[in-house]
Amino acid sequence: MGDLLINNGGVVAAIVSTLSIRISLHKSMREGFGQIVGTAIGAGIALLTVSLFSFGFLAIATTIILCAVVARALHLGEVASVNVPVTALIVIGPGISESTAESRLGSTLIGATIAIFFSYFSHPNTPVGRARIQIKNVSTKAAALLAEMSEGVAAGYTKKDAGSWLARARLLVEEVPSIRAQSVEARSHARWFPTAEKDEAEEIYIEGIAAEHTLVQVRTIARTLFDSAVEGGIAESTKKQIAVALSAASYAISSHIDLPDDISDFGPTPTDDVREAGSALAETLIEDGKDVDQEQIVRGLSIVANIGIIADSLDHNSPALTDVITPDEPAKDKVLKVSPTRQASKHWKRVNKALRKYF
């Protein structure tokens, strides 16, 4: 395609297409746009430096320095920042001309367009579907881990057991950025893609935040059990109640995976059982306050709070899910870390401030 439209443009188009294509249309468009922006800036800098210094060491050194300065000044994301110097160094060379730079840019545009087109067919699922699969996978692992911790507490666990639980919980939390990115993509996709359901995308976005909160609480519980093991273990009087509370939380997560929408229509819900188990554990801890070490009581009450947050997250009735702005995708993954509007506003304020000093 590149060779047909642009003379000798096939190689560049193929390279850009390979670099830009992703498993989703949204990501491929972002990558492709980053390739185009980086190529345009890099080619422009290459033409400027060669026209000023002709070809040579000085031109190459100046090109690299200018690329870094421009990428920094424009707050380019990771993709565009890398493409600026790479494209400039590819374009620069003996016999460089404006037509060469235009050819590179045109080939880049063709490659990015092809990548965007084929990315639509590269994955059989939608962004919402991919987010739902990710959330289901981590939720299943979290439920299994809580069930294992419940059995361990009831039977008596060792420091080694608690360490294993904590390590697995940490691995679960490491999946949070991936879930967040996919949830953000699902919501962004629904805003501009005509066949996407906005309500469904918003729902899966909240579900992703709820999963994040749940995973963090599971890790905190694992850490609490580990600390208890280090300090001598859990008091015998509270083992049963803690095991019951953890088992209830595990079942609530599993039930939410199977019936996320209809589970509240059948009388007392699994999350109600979680809250009830938490209340029973709190009462036991308070009643045994005189006979149990104070630190153990504090850790037990911490578990009560953790499973309460899990229940609220599963029910989506916690203000922390809806009233707090969740961070968007990392700035480094965007084409521009700072939007052009914000950049223009910032520079305009600086100009006004400078002018006021003299006028």
C-alpha cells in the first residue's frame, strides 16, 4: 500500500503499522497519532538543522538536542517523544530534501491508518468485554485467596502460610493498573463509538474501581494476618469469628461474579452476611478485650473494617467509588502529557505576566 501511494514508502509504512497496531481500536489510534506527531516534528527539526548547518556532526548533534527540547516543551507522551529523535535521525542524511521528509510523513500516515483499520479486527471482544474478563479473573483469584485464608485461620496457620497469602495478594494488586487502563478505555470508547453502550461502559468503569478497592482490602487483610503470625498468632477466642468473616467475604465476591445485578433481589444478600459476620467479630473482640492483647484487638477490628469496605464496594454504595475522581491513564501513555489547551493557556499567562513588567 505504501509503495502504491508513495514512491518507496512501503518500508516505512510497514514499520509504522507494526509499531502502531494494538489489540483495540482506541489504543491503535493513540499509537498511530503518536507516530504521526513524532514523525512530523522530527522531520521538521531535521529539515531545519540541515538547512542551517548542512549535513555533518553539528547538524546531527543539534538535531538530537532540539528534539529533546521540543519533546519536553510540548509535554509529549512516551510514544511521540521516542518518535521525534528516531524519525529525525532516519530522515536526516546526505541528500535530504523537503520531498524526502514529506515522503516519510506520508508513509507514516499510511502505516498508522492501516494499523488502525486492522486493529478493529484484531480482537474478538469489545473494550467493555475485555474489562469484564479482567475484573472477573482477579475477583475469582481474590475470592479463592480469602477462602484459603479462612481455612488457614480456622485450622491454625503459620508465618510461612501468611507470607504466601501476602505475596499472592500483592500480585493481585499489581493487576490494578491494567484493570484501570482497560476500564478507562471502555469508557472513552463509548463516548465516540456509535455502537457502544455508554451506560454499560460507565457501569464497568465503576466495577473496575470496586474491584480495585476490593483487591486493596484483600492485601491489607493478608498483611494483618501476617503481622499476627509474627506476633504470636491469633487468639483462640477469635479464630472462629475471623474465619467465618473471611469465608463470608469470599462467598460474597464469588456471588457477585456470577450474579452482579440480580443478587440483591433475593432477600438477604451475601454482602449482608459479610456485614453481619463483621459485627459478630467486632462484638467478640470487645467482649474478650480484657483477656486478649490490645494489638490483636486492633488487628481484628482492622479486618472488620476491611470486609465492610469489601461489602460496600460489591454493592457499589460507597461514596468512595463515585464521589472521588479516579486517575486517568498514565500521562506517559498519552500522545500529549498535557492537553494543547492547557499548554496554550499556561504559555499565554506567562506572556501576559512578562508584558506587564514592561507595559
